[in-house]
Amino acid sequence: MTSTGPGRPRDPQVDRRIGQAALDVFGELGWAGFAMEAVARRAGVGKASLYLRWSSKEALLNDALTTGLVRISDVDTGTVHGDLIELATQMIDLYLGPASRAAMRLNLEARTIPGIAENYAAMRTAQTRAARAIVRRGIDRGELPPETSVTLLLDTLVGGAMMHALNTPAEKRTPDHARDLVDFLLHAVAVL
């Protein structure tokens, strides 16, 4: 967010409400329907409050995405099993969390949104490197066969986590899904 000028200090609760409203509007309407007025209305603030903080709708969305999306990060629990469970959990949290619809929209539209495309590409590159590092450590430690395809393993894990989040009814989701997914995947890799 932009720095504040003279006057009354900004209320962090209002900033959070605006950020969540921006994610909600983007998730529901996409870039074509994303407007400062719609975000202000959803957040229950005046449009002027948004323009005091952000100079454009691109800046607002970029900030909301930066602060509101779950980040996929490198973890090192000491085992590839533990690391992959953490990675799958992060993916499920991303696609089930309060910014889930915005995350899905971002996958579809980011490359076409001015000012967002560059940040999205950098975020995806960092996330991909982190995920690949997890698998490579598992290969280096001898926990995975040397011929393991890093790309296929991650495609399967990420795809499985995303599909679970998208297709499994809330009442059928279990907190152990990340572990079950990793157990299944590692069993398949070890058997082959």
C-alpha cells in the first residue's frame, strides 16, 4: 500500500476490508468487471478512500493480490514426504481460502492485465523454483528415484490439490487430503 501523508492515520481494518473486497470483486467479475466503484461499494467505503491509497485499479489489485494470496513457498521439513505435504497443503489453502476465486481468475487472466502480468510471472517463477527445490532435495537425499520427473511429480501433486479444492464438496473435504495425495503419489513413484 502507498505511504500515508499528513492527516489522520489510516485504519488497518479499512485497508484489510478494501483488500478483501478487491479480491472478491476480481474473483467474481474478472478484470473486465473490476472497478474502483465496485470495490469501494463492497468494502463499504467511499471511492475517494481508494484513490487516496492507490492511484489506479491496477495498483489496487496488485496490492490486494500481493497481500491477500497464500504464497507457495519452499519448505524443508527434513523429508520429501513432509515437504510435499506442506506444499500440497499450501496449494489447497490457496484454492480454498478467502482469495480462492481471485487465485483462479489470476491463473486465467494475469497475462493480459497491465501491471499485473509482470508481478504474476515473478510470483509463479518463485513458486515453481520453490516446488522444484523440494523434489530435487528428495532426489538428492535418495528419497526419490534419480529418474523421477520433477515436472510430472509436481504437475500431479498441484493438479490433485487444485482439483480437490475445486470439485470436492465442502462436507466431503478432509484435513488429511494433502497427506493422502502425497502418500498416493510417492507410492506410485516408488513402485515404478
